[in-house]
Amino acid sequence: MIWRHTAMVVLVASLASCGPKPAEKAPATPPAPKAAATQGPYKPTPSATLEAVRKRGYLACGVHPGLPGFALRDPRGEWRGFDVDICRAVAAATLGDAAKVRFTVIGGQDRFSALQAGQIDILSRNTSVTFARDAGLGLTFPVTTYYDGEGFLAPKALGLNSAEELSGARICVQSGTASAGNLEDYFRVRGLTYRPVVVPTEERARQVYEAEGCDVFSADISALAASRSLIANPGAHVILPDVISKEPLGPVVRQDDPAWADIVRWTVYATLLGEELGLSSRTVEEARETATDPETRRLLGLEGDLGPLMGLKSDWAFQVLKQVGAYHEIFRRDLGADSALRLDRGLNALWTAPAPGLMYPPPMR
């Protein structure tokens, strides 16, 4: 019977070799790193730009040479305008004094190189964010301060109703801006022709247009409104209803200092939150004494102690609102009803407005 025992052993071994193999042992999960015994609170990375601004005692701001509503010297030589006020707000947040700004005139061709070279701390010059600018220049656009779009300024006498009637027209456009490329795209897509009259500055474009060296002038609609306000007879010129591009305008900073970008971003958000919470430069001081709403108290530095997260004092936003104003005040005096441009809020209204806009500040918490 030995052969039977041997055959049985062989059969069992054969079946074992044909059966499922034992599951492979999974590699051991590496142990989680142990937390440090004395783990302190998060310490934000200091901003090199903020340190430089504080050391020299003023903010270096690059602005347009002269664009009504955005950046223009008044009869006393003082800079006024929307982009100017953005820089003053940053100075109030960082230095506690909105007057501690030195403005540098920056041409359209030089605006990015001046920032890259460290000649200015912030560029606040009606500049649109685009993919190539944001990704390819070593710069960053922290926040949109004004939603715009390219349009056309035309003599009312031409009787134009639409930009699609401009085939064959001579169109003034500034070199070194997104406007020239937008024009080319717009006409090419529609199979229309035009003759570009390329000039170096917006001022020169306006002069050539006024001298009838071109039929229409194309630029951001806010810039066209500014140019129209300087023409001898503004009422004889109209901005056509067509908007041929998206132009989100805002300040620009260097990409290698994200903490500085946060400061600029939240300075603008502070003005928007101020408006949303019903604050103004006239009421913010009283609100600081009486506010019970938690978000208002955090914004004004009464609780939460959020300013130090950006290397700023607790009352940084209070100083912005007190010295420069909430967004609606800045808009009204520079671009809106109290200005020569008289622009509507439109897309730049708060998201909570009766006619909602795109301005949506994140919560202060």
C-alpha cells in the first residue's frame, strides 16, 4: 500500500501547486511623523517688500502719466484718481499713513520692466491681467479692482450704431497694450478689414482722433470715457455699445513675494468689505466704538487679531477705511457721480447690490 500513500502525497502536492497562491503581504505603512513636542503658532513668512517699504518710509507706486479718473495731477500738483487711491490705501495699511506714497510715472511700454527691476513696489496703472502677463513675466495680479472691456469712441456725426459697421475704418490704438491684439481678433473673426493707426500713448491717440487722423479710437471703455472728458466738445462723441474684450484691471506686484501680494489683495478687499458692511470714512471711527457685528469687529481690528498674519498692525483696515474710504467712496469720487467721467458701477457693483455686480469680497475671518 506504499504506492497508494506515495500517490496521495504527489496528488496533494500537485493540487496545492495549482491552487491560488497566498496573498502577497502589503508593504507596511510608514509611521506618521511625530509632531514636535513644542509646536508653536504659525508664523507667516515676512514680506521683503513690506520690510523695504517700512525701512525707506514710503510706498513706491507706478502710475499712468495722466489718465483722468485713474491717475492725474490736480492744479496743485497732487495726484488724484482711482489707481492713485489704491496705492494710498496700501500705504495706509502698511505704514499707517495714506500720504506716504511716492508716485512714479510709468509709460505703457515700461510698466512691467520697472516693476521687475524693483524700481517700484506696486504698479497701479489700469493694467489688465492676461494669461501671458500673469504666467510669463514673473509678476502677479493679486486682485481685480475694476472690471472693464475694450470699446470704441466715435464722432456722433458718423451715426454709428455698432462696431460691426467699422469695416475699412481707420482706428487709433495704443501700442504695447492688449487693445491692439483685441482689435485684430475682433475684425479677423468677423471677416472685416480696418486700418490701424498705432500711436505710442493714450494722449497721442486722443490727439490724433480729435484731429481726425483716424475715424474712431479704441481702448478700454474707462480710458475712452477719460479721453472724451478732455475733448473740446465731449457731447459730440459717443462710446459705441459694443464691448469686444474682457479687461479685468488691477494692481501688479512681483511674483517672488506672495506675502506682499496678500497685503495688496486684502487691502482692496477691506475697501469692498467696508462698503458691504455699510462703513465709510465718515462713520468708521464711530463704528469702531459701537460695532457688535463680529465681522465688522474683525475688520476694524477689535477682535481676531488678523493683521499680524500679514505682518500688519491690528488696525490696518481701519486706517484704510478712515484715510482713503470704502470702495463706493473711492469709485464715486474718482470715476462715478462726483467725477468728470460719471461712470456707472455696472460690473463693479457689489454682489449684494440691487443690480448685482462682480465685486465679491471674501469673509474677514
